[in-house]
Amino acid sequence: MQAPGPRIDATRLYSDPNTRELLRRMLTENLLLEPKIGPDGKAHYPLADEVLGLEVDVNGWVREMLEQAILRKASSREVVMCPVHLRADPMVMVECVKCRSKVSSKRSLIEHVYCGYIGDDSRFDKDGTLQCPNCGRPVKTQGELRVSGVWYECQNCLSKTSSPKLVFICKEGNHEFTSADLTLVNIDTYEVNERVLVELRNTLLLDPELAAMLTEMGYEVSAPAKVQGQSGSVHSLDVYAKKDGETVALQVAVDSKPVDASAVIAFFAKTFDIKPNRSVLVTIPAASEEAKRLEAGYGVSVVEDFDGSGAVKKVKAVIEATARPR
Ligand SMILES: [Zn+2]
Ligand SMILES: [Zn+2]
Ligand SMILES: [Zn+2]
């Protein structure tokens, strides 16, 4: 497992509630960010439009998510686009190479597997039921027939071809373009990058669970929280909770190895200024020995949890154990 990506910008991105909601839905509902061609002929991401709101520049958002390696490309397609209007929703038609008529009919050669007869598909039609024109047997299943050839017949000059010319009609002004003129545009589908999954699961799922637990205990909760310290500086915390003048500051630190002492020191720099009654640092998958040594001296309770699933219970136990007698 690799270390989590650049923290500072990622934290700024995660602090946007719409971003959190979109990533949360992608994780919990197992969704991809899939493009659809909209009524304007451009590629859109309906899920992002729905969650982020139409006024947000979704492409810019996606770019940032890719730069921070929070999202990554899952798959890619090249679609046909009008070279003039840059619309990716042309109508496709078959054109006769001789007379340029756009009225062709598609014909198939069908083989009756039972007797080996091969003929035009229209010949198998007997008053609305399928029947072999050679042996006279009714055709009951698809398996009794085999398609042995397909061609297109111009309804104007009757010329036939098996590889027709395709032409495209742009929705803007109904003008035509051909496969020689068209532009191919790349549209991508995105997924949450595996290397930030653990970190995201905790930011998006554990933080709300911790907040819900404190709310249930009667606290007034902010998550994520911006709290002004005594120095006047504003600090960001994963969760901040208040009840009857008692305050709790919570931070979650996730790493691929035991969380090192710098996480305790960074958290202490905030709590020293905010002065909450209780400071709890949740470390996933564990805290390093040095981090644990600092715990008491810095007045921070360090909770360790291997994958975050038991963290809520452990934090609750710490808060209850240190609750001020009433
Ligand atoms: Zn066009
Ligand atoms: Zn037959
Ligand atoms: Zn023709």
C-alpha cells in the first residue's frame, strides 16, 4: 500500500461538503463518474451535476480530483463529433456510394439450418409466420436459422453493397459531415483511486459516524469544524463537540504504517490553542511507539483501530471514561 496523497490540498478539497457527498456516494453506492451526451451535444457527468450543482465547473472539479489522485480514469472512449459545432450527438445514416441517396434497405441472407437452403430474409415470411420457402417447415426457434450475409440495397438506384458509406448529420443546422471530416473526442469515465480509498472511507464514513455518536450522547457537533483558538487563529478539526460547557476535539489520522508522532504534535498545536476538555486522536491502522509516548505529556488520548470499524466504540469509551463527574 502506498502512502496517502498530498494531504494539504486534499484536505481543502474534502472540506467542501458537496465534494464529500459526491465521493461518499461513489464509495457507498459503488458508482462511477460516467459521461452522457447531453441535449447540448456535450459530454456531461449527471451524477456530478446532481451533487455539485449546475453552477459548478464539473470539468475543473474533475481536473483537481485527478491532480490530487483522488479520482482516476477507469475507461476511455472516442466518440464522433461535428468538426464545426463540436457536438458529439450526430445522427448516423447509410448513403448510397453511387447516387448518394440516403434511402437504403438492409437485407440479410438467411440459411435454414435443417435443409441448408439459403435465401433472402423476406422469403421466410409466410403470412406473418416464419417458414422455410424450400422445405416448407415452420421455423420455431432462432437456432434453426443462420445469418450468412448482410447487405444494403439503395432504394433509388438499386445498387447493393455490404460495406455502406456512413454519413453524419449534425443537430446544429442539420449539416452533413463524413468519416473523413469528423473529429474524434475522448470522453472518460472516472472512479475513486484505490490508493485513497482507505483515507476517504475514514474521512467520509468514520467522521460522520463519530459525529453521529457524539450527537446521540447529547453533544452539539460540527464536522468538519473550524474552531477559533485563544490566539485568534482558526483551526480545522474533523469533529468538534460541545455539551454543558464541555468540549471535545477529534481528529482522525490514517496512514499505511503506524501513525507517527508528528500527527500527535500537529493535533496538539491545535488543541493547545483551542483548549478543549478532551482531545482524541484516532489512529488507523495504529499509533507508532513514539506517538504513544507523547500521548500523556500532550494531553491527547490516542485511540488505535486497525481499519476504522471499531473506532466509534473506542472513542465513546474514552469520552465516557474521562467524563467530568456531574
Ligand atoms: Zn455541426
Ligand atoms: Zn428448409
Ligand atoms: Zn443509389
